Amino acid sequence: MKKTMQLVLSLTVISAVCAAVLAVVNSVTKERIANIATLKANAAARAVLSASVKAIVPRNDPADESLTAFIGYADDAKMKIAGYAVPGLTSKGYGGNIRLMVGLNPDRTVISYQTLAAGETPGLGSNLSLPSFIARFKGQSAATVAVTKDGGKIEALTSATITSRAVCDAIADAARRIDRIEGKTSAASSAAAPKANPEGKMLFDPAKSEEALKVLPKGTVSAVALSGGKGRFPVFEGKDAAGKTTGYAAVGTGKATGPHGELVILYQFGFTARRTPFFNPPPRMANQSAVEMTDMENAQRSAYNAAMQDAMAQLRGN
């Protein structure tokens, strides 16, 4: 017992000493680390501003005082604004958070950017710092910049569409941030409203029986619309040549929040005669969403799963 108490006391003393040492180290290095971060931000700001800038003044974001933006002036008297260097943040990178220092002209078009922090995949998403990729953003409106797959003008990095979209999101964040600093938007509107992504173009008419046949089990020769449902599209009952039920076809709507706002996907699913999901033939996407399914992300998966649950609910109503 005595030895145990001695051991406990020794460990307590060691822990206390270690804690004290860490506290001293932290107090000594905290200010140095902060100074290094400030120097890095200042250097990045200078790098992304135009050569005409003669004076730089730091400004805090009223919605996030931990981040500092920089206003560049074309004259020493600081009367004529030549541009801005603004931190842009996003959590939508493939590897998580991305932080950029974005250079903007007074009209909010992009000058350039530097990567402050990113955890993207080496050789793919990490190419966001390549000069050739950064150059694609020059002259683009920061507030509306987007990759070509989303209707914009930026060619995404090969096999790194998610990272490319995240860079666009970070640049748009920088534009919103400088608008807040200049009082053009309130601090409460710290993020732009999600861009609506409505159903888009319908790929086929799910109300037609010939379309329902494409998701029903083999051997189905006809599809009859049932009348008991309350959904937007009818539920079909498939029958074979002998008039026996082979299965059902139902359309479900799935919604989720994606990289560019609300994602809406309509799927037509096939079900067995026992009303269990059937995947041969596979389900069919009934509408063309703005985000291509080849870039499948959590949002698309969530919308797909929600669509299946909705289709099952439609089936239960018949």
C-alpha cells in the first residue's frame, strides 16, 4: 500500500511538472507563432495584390474578428483603392477546410490567390496552387465564379472537381467578406443564401407506362397506373402475360444540401411483387440535376436515399 501511494505521488509530481513546462513553453511561443502567422498573411496579401499598390491597411471582418483582410491603396495618401487581399474560407474541400488569400480588384474581379491551408489529395487536389490553375480565375467575378459543370467558366482540375468547386466557394467567401467590411452587407449575412438547384430538365415522363416498364422485373408485359396514391407521379403495377403481378414502379423525390445549395433528384424505382426494392433493372434518374452524378458526393447519396424512402412511401399509399 505504501509503495502504491509513493507511485501515485511520483506520477502526480511528474504530471504537475510537465504541465508547468508546457504552460511556460506555450506562453513563450504563443506570441511568436501569432507573429509568424501575421507575417505569412502580410506576405500573401502583398503577393496577390497588383503591382500598383503602394500602401496596405489591415481591416477586421465584423463577422469574424479572427481574420484580417487588407485594403491596398494606389497612393501613399490612401485615398484611391487599388484592390483587396481577403481571406476566403470553405469547408467543402475533398480533404476538408481550404483557406485562401484572395486578391480582388475594386470591382470584385479576381487578381490572383495564394493557398494558406489545404489538405487536398497530393497530385490531384493539391494542384489548386499551380500557377496555371490560379490563372484561370484572373478577371472572373469573385461573387459568381464557378466551374464549367456548374455553368461557370473555370475548367476544373483533372479528377479534382470537388477541390475546384471548393476554390470557387472560398473565392466567393472572400468577396462576401470584403462587402461586409465595406458595409455593403450586414455581419449577420455571413454566408450567401444557397443557390437554388431546382429539378432542372426532366429526362423522361415518369407518368408514362412505357417508362415504368424499364424498371420493372423481367417478364413484365404491361404497367397499370394505380389510383390510390397522392404523389405527383402515379405508381404502376406490373403484370406478366397471365395477368399476374410482377412488381411495382414508383417515383421518389430526394432533397439534400449539396456544394451549391439544395439538390433535388427524382428517381423511378422498381419493386418486387412483395414491394421490396428491386435493382435489376436499376433505378432511373428522372431529372437532370445541376451536379452530375459522376461527381457523387454525400449530398447526392443523401438525396438518392431520400428519394428511395419517398418512393416506398408512395407505394405504401396504394
